[in-house]
Amino acid sequence: MMDNLTGFLISLSVALPIAAATYLWERWRLARPGGPFAKADFSGLILLAALAAAWWPYLQSQPRLIVVLLGGLGVFLVIAIVDMVGWPRVVQVLGVIAVAALISRQGISVTTVKLPFTTTFVSLGWWGPILTVVWMVICAVLFGRAASILAVPLGVATLAAATLFVVCLLEPQITGPLAPFVAITLCGACIAQVPFARLLSHKGASAGAYTVGYFIGVLSVLGALKNTAFLVALLPLIIVGVPLFAATFTYAADLRRGWRALAVAERRQHLHELLLNQGYSHLQVIGILLAGTAYLCVAAILLVVLIEVTFVLKGLFLIVAGAGGLLIFYITLRLLPRSGTDEISGKPRQVRLLGVRLHGVGLSEALAEAERFMAEDKPHMIVTLDASGVVQAREDEELHRITEEADLVAPDGAGVVLAARMLNLPIDTRCAGCDMIVDLCRVAVRRGRSVYLLGAEPGVAGAAANRLTQQIPGLEIAGYHHGYFSADEEVQIVKDIKQTRPGVLLVALGIPKQEKWIKKHLQDLQVPVCIGVGGSLDIISGHKKRAPMWMQRAGLEWLYRTIKEPRRLPRLAALPKILWMTVRELLAPQDRDI
Ligand code: UDP
């Protein structure tokens, strides 16, 4: 009798140190590009070594295990060599076909198919070997296609193997003793590699992913588990690897917007690319995909438990489980925080919120952009928009044009974040101008540049400058001026700024006055970072108090400011307005992406 637990522990404990060592080796190698093994992918060897160790005591009594192992080695070698030499992909498929044909000749072959949801088997006769080859190729290729995110094929294989093991325990008379042992050892060998997968997959790691797919295919053939394997291993990978799902999804979205927007060819993204582009992190995407697979695994186990239940009830169960799964998927996507930076270009992602252009940046990303602007030393304009700013930008044509042309339009305020979340846009954290000022000054110090403060009541800008110099060692104030200046004074202010050449110009005249002022003088002033900061100088100078931290965190800063300054009451109208516009946008969407 085969000892499942010992097999699991052996494969896990063999795979873990080899995976860790491979990981370290890859890190070392990454720092030294080139070399004879630059394109080599050794991740499949970890799997083979772990399985060989766990299966060792049984190789004599179970010669089929030797066939399976040699087949795995064959798949691994074919894929790795083709990758290294750079032959066309079709050679890999031919290699998998050859291996599948060989193992099928050695008796590892589909002989019967179980009718879905029943215990009735149909004999296949000479179709068996053909079906085996087709099945094995589908398994290997589907896993191989997801190789660029190796954690996904490895994670899916771990979950699938664990599920197949449970199914074997539930249905021992159908699956026999070999399948649970292969399942649990495969589970151990895969799980150990998941934490290291990110680095192992940096070259594509298709040899590793194909090999994992091969073993899942073999396991489903050995235990007559193809239905379950399809549900828990192939279906998730079809969703990930075939852009059909994402294409259908975007196609449907396009249809809702009318035929004019149909451009499916450009939208044929894989699901993980779609999620990454939506601002989810690599880790989140892996988590989402594996959680979806785990959900399918539970459904598959329940289907086996319900094997005696009538077909209609099982169909009903599948419909409810499918609809429930999609709902959970949708809600999870809405709730997860996202980054507004494009992973590929590293630049802030542009979105359109209710027709207004915004960048999905948080504080640190906005500061990184500001630093880049300073390094370029060309005039740049940053606008921060809260809910009232967005409403104004929709209604004020000049402000709208300014936001279209600004170098960075940062979201500010809970209303904007809420509207963006409802519209599924990658804006998750607010980036208040007030929070930015101190860090912006630090960036200026680091870059050896000074800061100019313009705006607010007389005495405020000077007091704010004082506070900032006390707080930030090395800060140089190029100058300051209050915001109630005459036309003559304005000429003098512009001259003053041009002469002192600050790296940062903080303009506190309130929206939209400050944005229009900056736009008017931007090219003339030649300041690399010009930003409208609204009432922030009043707060920094200590003339006004900022809302307590808990209110800021709860997104209630607007309430505090309105209580303190009732004259701001009319601005509150922006909140229901933005909410109403958001609901309308949800019902009749316009193009949101740029
Ligand atoms: N302000 C100014 N000149 C003007 C109008 C306004 O300097 O002609 C200043 C005003 O004193 C205040 C800031 O601009 O310090 C605007 O603050 P508000 O709270 O209205 O702006 P928000 O932060 O809401 O954009």
C-alpha cells in the first residue's frame, strides 16, 4: 500500500530546498546577464526531482510510475531545449505529442470516458490513444501558455492535485490506489515552488509550466478524473490563457456603448493582462486567479459528493455556483485597492472620470512624477482635483482644457475616490495637495532647488515659508507673495519668480483661479513644478487647522472644513452632483479610458 502522507512530505521537503536554491541562483544570475544558461529554465527539474524522490520506494512495484517520470523528463527536455535553441513553438507541441503517444503505448491511456455527473463509463476502443494524446497536449499547452506568471500554473496545479486527491478518497473504487499517491506528491512538489515562482518565471519558464501540465494530464488519465481535472485545472487556465473570456467581456462592454467603439482586435487581452492594466498588482492578480480556482475546486468536490443526486439538481447547483462565483469575483475586484501606475511603462495611468482627465496616482507616485519633472527642468503643471474640481472642470471650458494639457492631474478628496471606485477606475488613494507640499519641498532640497509660495491672505505665505524652513532642513525659499495682488504687482511677481528660478512654485489662489494663473504664466516662468494648492498655505502657516486624522482617514475632511467655514457650504453641492453623474455614467457609460 502506498503511503500518501510520507510521499507528500518527501516531495515537499525535496522541492523546497531545491526551489530556494534555484531562486537564489537565478537572483545571482539576473545580476549578470548573458552566459551559457541565460535562457535556460530549470524550474521543471525541481518538480521531477521531488517526484522521483517521493516515488522512489515504489518504482519497482509500480513500473507505470517510471513511465510517467520518464515522460515528464521528456516533456521538460523538449520544451527547455526548444526554448534555448529558439526553434518554433510547434516543435514543442510535436514533442508533447510524441511523449503522449509513447506513454499511451506503455498503458497510460484513456480507455473509457465517464459521462459527466454520472457513474456510467463508455469504452473508447482504439479512440483511446488518440484521445490520450489530444488530452495530454491540451493539458501541457494550457499550462505552458500561462508560464509568464508561473505562480498561476503552479498554484492551479497545487489546488487541482489536492482536489483530485480528495476526489480519489471519495471515489476509491473508480480511481484506484496509484492516482491519490501521484496527486498528493504532485501537490507537495508544486506547493513548495509557488513562493519562488515570481523569479523562476522571469524567462518564461515554459519548460516548468509544460511539465506541470503534463503531470496533471497524466494524473487525470491514471485516475479517470478528466471531468474534475477539466473543471479545476483546465477551465481556470482556459479563462487565463485564452483571451476569449476577456475579449467577450470587452466586446459586451463595447456593445453597451454602441457600435462606434468596437475595436475588439486591440482588446484581445488575456485576463491577467486585463487585470494588471486595471491597476491590480502582480500578487493581487495571482491571488484573484488562484482564489477563483479554489472556488472551482470546492464546487468540483461538491459535485462528486452529490454524485447520486439527479442530473437536474446538479445542473441547478452548477448554475448557482457559477453565478455566485462571478458575483464574488466582481465584488472582490471592486473592493481590492489598486495602484495607478502602469507596471510596464512605470508612468501614471490616465483615466477619464466623468469626462475629466485624471491620473491614478497616490502621494508617492505623484511625488515621483514631480521629481522627474524637476530632473527634466522644463515647465510642468500639476493640478489636484477634488469632487468640486471635477464638477468645475466639466462646467468650465477653460479649466477643462487646462486639465487636458496638465502634466499631472492628481485625484484629491474622498468624493473623487468614491466615484472612481464605483466606475471601476484605478484611482484608489487620494493625493491631497496639502499632503504633498512638505514632501515636494523635500524633493526640492534633494535636487538643490528652491521653493516659491504665492497666494492666500497677506502674512500667510510668509508664515507658511517660516514653518516649512523650520520643518525641512536645507530648504531654500525663493520668495513669497500673498494672493490678492493688482495687475502691476502681478508683473512684479512674475519677474521675481523668473529671477529666483525656483524648482517648485506653490500657487494658493483656489480652484480654478490658481490653475488659470499657472497656465497663463507657465512657459514664461520656466518653473519645473507648478502646482495649485488651494487653501493649503492657510493650514501649513497655522492660520487654519486641518481636520483631525480620523476624519481625514474616514474621508470626512470636507465636513470639517464646511463646519469651520460655513461659506464653503455651496461647494458641498459638488458631492451629490458627482454622485448623480456617477450613477448616470454607470447606467450609460461613455469611454473612460484614454
Ligand atoms: N485666495 C487668494 N487670492 C484670491 C482668492 C483666494 O490668495 O484671489 C486664497 C485664499 O486666501 C485661500 C485660497 O486661495 O487661502 C483658497 O482656498 P480654498 O479653501 O477656497 O481652496 P481649496 O483648497 O478649496 O481649493
